Amino acid sequence: SDPGLVERARAAKAALGDRVFVLGHHYQRDEVIQFADVTGDSFKLAREAAARPEAEYIVFCGVHFMAESADILTSDAQRVVLPDLAAGCSMADMAVLSQVEKAWERFAALGIAGDVVPVTYMNSSADIKGFVGRNDGVVCTSSNAETALRWSFEQGSKVFFLPDQHLGRNTAVLKLGFELSDCVLYDPHKANGGLTDEQLLAARMILWRGHCSVHGRFSLDAVQDVRSRVPGVNVLVHPECRHDVVTSADYVGSTEYIIRMIDNAPAGSAWAIGTELNLVRRLALAHPDKQIMFLERNVCYCSTMNRIDLPHLVWALEELVAGRVPNQITVDAQTAHYARVALDRMLALP
Ligand code: 13P
Ligand code: SF4
């Protein structure tokens, strides 16, 4: 990366000292990750944000929903900064509050709302987390989805899972032993969600029709292709991948799990990884004794994660040095209250 910018980022961070804490998601660019005080998956970063009451500014190198969660979990005096406001998440955008409320009204009209526990993946707007908190549900991440679902099925007989159909389906089937037929897909763009009353009454998992545009691209063909090219290869994928990809893989888990697996893998072993490319590239560079490859042949960055680049980070840090707070992410008090209820329930899971 540009040496001038590297030097400016270093100087701005030094000038701010402990007043700033920089969080970096594992999918961030190398040029940005080098300035993160801590790196992590979305679960770890939520915890880290909540554990830094002394930092006046949290600079979140990740996407919008993560910065919102950090604002909810930190004190009112702390400011959360997203270096580029255009760093959103296409999956989070697939669930809009008015659509979710409409689905909930349908459940109420059917007389099942009292049996349904809403669960939202961290990758959702603060609005959706607030809805879930108001309705006695919980947030989950890819590293605690199984625990969150088990807790939810102690509270009610059905789960309404937002917004990632794949994480919901994969966790229910692979971790809880459900049948695929226990899951139905609620499509907000179809009349009645595209589901009959009978389907909703019989379902145990009502999955929102959302997906990750990065992980949704990995295919069963790619798994078969790499297995034929690289004998003995271990296929390791994120649970946001499609069900057929996940069932044909050898290992499935969150980004933190993927990193742990590679850290502990024996020298000489071969790994095809189905997650975002910045992370896979860093893993390959850090483990030259292992054969680490990307599961797809096509390039597959998360375009919104990649919007946070060094120029944006430098700009944000220099603004803070100048006494201005750029791109502050704030969640209104009422939404934050209920979203926090749902987040705290997650953080209290065993
Ligand atoms: P985790 O960080 O929970 O593994 O989620 C991956 C992801 O897609 C984040 O946007
Ligand atoms: Fe959203 Fe997928 Fe990008 Fe994560 S990787 S921010 S879920 S689009």
C-alpha cells in the first residue's frame, strides 16, 4: 500500500493514542487490517467493542450493521465511526422492518405468533434486531447459531430466522438434526410470503429468503472440481454457503473457526476454503507450509467490505485528530434499547 498513506495512518493513530480503538473484520483488506487493534469475526468484534469503555472513538473497519451493533453495545459518550458510509451488506439489506412486521402480522392472524421465536443473524439492521428484542427473540452469529437455536426452541416450537436462509437451514439440519422438510422459505416479495397456511402451521423453521452474495456464489461443482484436482484436499466452508455446498464440505464454521482450523492443520495438508477472499489470501500467506486455495476459481471479494480502504481509514483518523467525528453511526434510543435486549440475550448464551 501507498507508503505516504501508511505513514499518515500511523501518525494519526499515534496522535490519538488510547482515545481511538480500531476494530477490523477478517474480510478487510490487508492495507486496513494492519492498523486494526483487534481483528475478529462479527461475534468477537461485538464483544471487543463492548469491552472498551475507555475508548472515545471506535473506528469500525467492517460493514454498517457491525458499526450499528458497536454503537448499541457501547456507552452514549463513545462515538462509532464507519470510514465509508457505503460499506453496507447486501444480506442485511434483504430484510426490511416493514416486510418483517408484515410477516409477523400473518403469523398473528394464523394464531402462531405466540409459538414463534424470532432469531436474527448479526448481519441485519438495528431495526431488525430491535424487532427481535421486542418480540422475545435473540441475535446470533455464525459462531453461536447452534446455541441460539437450541435456546430458542426452549422458548417456542417454531423459529423465524432472519435474514440468512442458509445459516438458518444449515444450522437446523446439520446441528439440530432437523429434516429439510421442517424448513420453509418465506419470500417477502411474494404474496403471503409464498407460503400456505398449512406450510406455516407445519414448519419448525421459517427461513427468511436472504443470502450472502459472496458465500452464495460457492457451488457444489466447485467442491467436486477441487476434489478431483487435489486428492486428499480438505474442504472448509462458512455456514452462509448453500446447503449442498455445506453438506459436501468436510468442515463448516465461522471465520474464527476457519482460522483456528488452518492454524492447527498439519504441514503439507491441502485446504480449499469457501469464504471471503481477503481472509483466504491472508491465511495462504501466513501458512506457506500448507496448500491453501480458494474454493472458487472466480475472484470473490465482498465488495462492500472492500470499500473500507486505506484512503478512507486515513481520512477518518485524520478527521478525528482534527477534532471532528466523521461518518458517525448512531442508532435511535428506542431501537437501540430493544436491539440491545436481543444482543445481550446472545452475549448471555452459554
Ligand atoms: P462471521 O464474521 O460471523 O463469520 O460472518 C461472516 C460475514 O459474512 C460477516 O459479514
Ligand atoms: Fe454481507 Fe456477505 Fe459481505 Fe458479510 S460477506 S458483509 S454477509 S455480503
